[in-house]
Amino acid sequence: MIIDLHSHLIPGVDDGAQTLEDSLKLAKLAVDEGIKHIVLTPHHRNGQFNNYAETIIKQTEELQQAFDNAGISLTVYPGQEIRLTEYFMDDLFDQKLLSLDGGGKYYLIELPTKRVPSFTKEYLQMMIDQGITPIIAHPERNAEIMKDYSILQEFIDMGCIGQLTAISYSGNIGEEFLKVACDFIRLGLVQIMSSDVHHIEWRPFNMKSGYERMEQEFGIEKVQEFKDNARSIINGDDIIVNKIQTKKVKNKPKKKKRFFGLF
Ligand SMILES: [Fe+2]
């Protein structure tokens, strides 16, 4: 059984599904891939889209009804993909945010694509101090982290969770992302895999093929570990992050030393 914790299936609220027809097609594809449970995580505070808890809960109920009416055996839950900004704590206290577990433990946090803002560590620590476990969405697509894995390692060591996106691991968006995805699994820098599904052709699920690749490369135990972690998160249970594997990572290119006084 596959649980998907990151998806853009609610029609017309962000850059994911645009119509109910899109959502229904994607839901059927999910069932074909063996996905049984999906958390719906529209973008929030990403500079383009704001989606607030109360509305998402209502839209999730409506989408569940549409799936039930269409005979699609898929259970959906309200969630959110929250861009890390200075609004996080205010939104949290104003009850505008949704966790992935529905109990306020796991929040899906998005960083900008190109950089890791200077306040990131401080804000993540503020969440951890509030009893929250931040889940870093698709760290393998962040340009700064791709160049220096130790940035992500620090977040994982603080108590965050890394969420790999299946399409990065599929090889369909390039060798570079595939390499980073493999490295992150091997090094224990990601603990779950989700789809971040947006579109039936351009950004589909890739969950089934992703787990198949994982089984071939890392064994069935790794697949089970990732699936168990996804289930623990949706249930609000603790997950065990294997820190033994997160030994100091060094992929940062070394600067050439200049020998003072030779010239
Ligand atoms: Fe997303």
C-alpha cells in the first residue's frame, strides 16, 4: 500500500489540477499505481498562491465526495505545502495552517528553488521548539543543497525530515536530480518519498516506479522503511531517523589553496 503525503489535486487552487476532470484523471492514475491515501497539499505563501486551512478542509471534503461518486477508491486528507516565510508562526497561531497528520505534528515546508534563505535554520528551530517536526519538501531540487549536502544534513540532525519527490528519482527530469536523489537515500538525508503530483503528463506520480527502483538499488527493507515512515507521519506517530547513516557529508567542491608568498 502506498501513502502519498504531497500532492496538488484540488482543482483550480494552485499550479496543480485545474479542473475537476483533471483531479478525477489523476485520482484514477493514483489507484492504478497502488496509492490508497493522499494528503492534498496546495501551495501556501509561495508568492503566488495562498490557501488557508478552513478552505482546504472544505475543498478536500468536496473532492472526496467526487471521488466516491465516481467509484474511485482513494481517501484524501487536507494538508498544505507551506513556503518558509516570516508569516509561519502568525499563520500557525491563527489556525491557518494544516499539518500532514491532522494533529499539528508534521508540517510540509517548502524552500525556494534556488537558495536556502539565511533565516531557515532559525525558523526551523522555532518550529521544533513548538513540538513541530518540519518536513523539508524535495530538498533534492534546491540548488544550494544540491551543491552542498551538509546544509540538509544540519536540518536532519536538528530533527527535520527530508521528503524526496518520486519524479526526481525516476530519472525523467535529468541525471543530475537522479544522482542527488540516490545520494540522499544512501546517506539517510531523506526519510520519505512522495509524488508532488501536479499534472497527468508533465508531473505525474512516479510512485510505483520510484519504489521499484528503490527496491532494486537499496533492497526491499529500504522500501518498507520509507512506506512505514509515510504511514507513521499520516498517523502522527514518531519516526526513527537513522542518524548512523548521516555521517558528515562532503560534496562541496574544495577551493584551491593559494600559497601566500610564492609569487
Ligand atoms: Fe508541491
